[in-house]
Amino acid sequence: MADLAALAAALPGTEQGIACAGTALESRTFHIRRKTFLFLSKRQARLKLDASAPEARALGLPVGANRWVTLQLDALPATSVLKRWIAESHSLFAPASRSAPTKPARSRKPPK
């Protein structure tokens, strides 16, 4: 669990919190812009995938609604896969890069 937490915490803009505190569902959360990209409990982790969702299915992992994947902590994929998946989940909620090209302004005809 500590490895997943360290991987998530190292991503830019990541903040941590707790979801469902004091209940059986209590999880550490890792979020950006108030959007959680990783839930980490005592037995499992949940993260959102997009392009890697078919890969997770191929590994026999349950991919639920909106491509949220549940990972059992006692049967995790390779660290390289986890690192890539956590980064993908983070990127789904991270703000767009400021260096990304922007749409050119549309010219308006002056009123007649």
C-alpha cells in the first residue's frame, strides 16, 4: 500500500484526504482539483482508467462503471504497470497543460 501511496503522492498537484472516515469503507484518497483519482483502503485500490481499461480487463481485473478498476492489494500487477495506471488516472483529472495549443480566436464581422 505504501508504494501505491508514494506513486500517487509524487504526481504534481496531488493532495491527500480520507473518504468515508470511521466506516468499513474508509479509504485514503489522492486527488487533484477536488477530483479523486485513487482510493486506497486496507485491502484494495480503485483508480480510473481510459486507454488502459482493456489491458486491465485482459488481466482479469473488474472494470466497473466509468472505467473504475478495482485492484486487490494482495494481487497487484507489476510496479511498472501500476505506475503507468496511476499516472493515467491522475491525468484524467489534471488540468490541461498550459503549453497545449489553443484554438485560434474566431474573427467577428463588425456590426452594420
